[in-house]
Amino acid sequence: MVSRVEGYGWWMTFTVLIVLAVPWFLWGVDRVVVGLPVWVWWHVGWMALASLCFRLFARRAWGLGIEGASE
């Protein structure tokens, strides 16, 4: 069972990940780093961060918002 505070923390974490999924602030930037546009590197970093968050979520809070819903 996940505590209420931890549950709010997970909701905030995933909200931030969703907001940062599209790099609005990089639109129109044509800078290239190591042969790829900066926005591609943003997505590489975002996917790595999202996968780490999901792994931690799967280990600690799997079922958050589902368990107890039928009670």
C-alpha cells in the first residue's frame, strides 16, 4: 500500500514528465550536437528519465489508483 504523500509524489512526477514530453522551448532551435538536433537529444534524455521513473514506480507503487477502487 502506498501512502497518500507518496501517491501525490507519483502524480506530480508523472505530471512533470508529461509536461516535459514536448520541448516547446526548443522549437525553432537548429543547433546540432554530435550530428543530431538538440531536440532529439532532449527526447533521448526524457526517455531515459521516464524509463527510470517507471521502473521505480513499478517496484514501489504498482497499482496506485487501482487497488481499493472496487471497495
